[in-house]
Amino acid sequence: MKKRIVPVVLVILLSFSLSVAKAQCSICTKTAQQLGEKPAKALNVGILYLGFMPLAILGFIGFQWWKNNRQTN
């Protein structure tokens, strides 16, 4: 079990260690270019935050489903 968790934790840590993440669509990019540097960075962080929360919730639900399904087999 621990051998399977290590790669998952490694991927999660590596994804958080990325220094620059591009999370803007073309419309948001044009808007950010007009705002300036600091507001553009804040917009990018907000987009990442809003995208991370649903994925985290779905990941948690999927993990619980997998865990419960594994225990019944």
C-alpha cells in the first residue's frame, strides 16, 4: 500500500513546486495584459485556486470510493 502512495505524493509535490503555472484562457490573458503585472498575477492565482478546489473535491471522493470498493473485494 505504501509503495503505491509514494508516487502519488511525489506527483502532487512536484505539481506544487512549479514556479510558473499558466492557467489563463485567451480572454483572461488579454484582460490580464491590460491590467498590469500585479493584478495579472493575482488573476492567475485566482484562476488556479478556483480550478484546484473542484479537482481536490473530486479527488477526495474518488479516493474514498476506491478505498471502499477495495475493502469490499
